[in-house]
Amino acid sequence: MNKLLNVSFSSLLLISTSVAYASDSMIKQYTYDMITQNVSKGFEPTTNSIKIDGSDIYVSYTTWADTEHSDYDGDDRVVRQNGLDYSATYGLSMRNRDHGGQLFDSHTIDNSKADWKYDFDMVLFSFSEKVALTNTKFNYLTGASNENQLTVVGFDNINIFKNADSTVTTWEDIASSNAITSITHKNISTNPTGLNKYEVTYPTLTEAKYWLVGAYNTFFDPNSSIDDISGSGFKLASFGISQAKEESINEVSEPGALALMSLGLGLVLYRRKRRV
């Protein structure tokens, strides 16, 4: 009998503890298909923005390149661009304003050389919640295949971009921002996986609300210089994101927990009484 009571009391303590405090970490994954959905424009997404994969996560975008802001600016300033071009076959490309407000480079997101200078095209995606970027897919790729072609940067705030309209800002300024949480550079490859799709995965990136995705940008890579690239471009077809969620087991209410403890105490007292 004493052995049975001992097991019962231990079990009650275990149940009480596990029910009240246990939690399970889960990863939720989503895909944003840029060919079937049009992403909304803006610094911060709203409920009118694109909803990803039926989730409650929304996304919007702004586009950036180092180019002239007006006819009188230098060509090193990072300027917000007019937007993205959509293709039902290939995905998203970027229009780059350069030299007196003219539109060039409207077919790819690239770091190609024009007029003896490399311009870096990048897209800033803003999410309504923190997410980790897990992969990006491209239906079109052009240019160099033996060097990094892609740069991905996570930010915990985008104040430096919001201030760029009124303050002269360069890629060097942005690359030295203390808002950066992670950076990676990738070679997209020359071999497509599947139907004309090139895929790059990111197994180690941490969650962030803001992700800058664009042509390989040497300002974000201290191990490289602009002389190391020959230029390439791509069109974004989709990206995958993940989000860690803690799913807690239903906690026992305070009266329920007290009842369990009282029952356990009663069993202990009963056991002592039986010994006497």
C-alpha cells in the first residue's frame, strides 16, 4: 500500500508540473509566390497588403538603387525607385532610375555595369511580424555564374531607409547600420532545380521584420570589392519564410493546481498515519 501511495503522489506532482509549465516549439512555414500575387508597395504592411499563404502575415516592399536623385546629385546616393515590374512567366524585376530621371535596367534586379559604374539594385521587403527567410527562387538568371550573385540582409528597423529621402545615404552607410541582424551572400548557380527555377536556401538566418534582397552588393561584404564582380541579374519568383511559435499546453487553473497539491498532501498524511 505504501509503495502504491508513493507512486501516486509522485505521479500527481509530475502531472501538476507538466500541465502547468510544458511548452512545445513549432516552426510554421509559408511561401509567397510573386508570380500569382502582387506585393503591395510601402515601408510598412497593413491589412490591405498581401497576406502570405493564407496566414496572418502581411508583406509590402520598397525598391532601392544607388543612382542620381536629381540631375544635380552624384551617382552614389541610394534612392527609392519607382517600383517593380511583373512578369507572369518569370516573376519580379526592378526599374532603375538613372541619369536625369531616365528609366534603365527595367528587366532584372542586377548589379550590372553601366556608364563605367556598377549600380546595385535591391528590394526591401517589410513584414508585419518577424520571420526567417528560408529560400528564394528565380525563374530567370543572367550574367556571371562563378561569383556571388545575391545578397540578403535582415534588419530590426528601417529608419535609415525612411530617412534616405531627406538625407544623402549611401550603401556604405546602410551596410554599417547597427539595425542589421544578419547578412548572407550566395551564388545562385547555373543549374536550375525544376522547371527553369533556380533556388537558394538559407538554413541559418535569424528572424527579422525587414529583409533586403538584391543583386550581390559588395558594400555588405568586407571580404570583397567592386572590382571582384563582373555583373549579374535575376527575377524573383518566390520566397519562403518560417516563423517559430511556442505552443503552450493548457495550463491548469489555480484552484485545480491547489486541489492536486491538497490531494497529494492528504496522501502523505494518510501514509504517515498508517505507519503509526
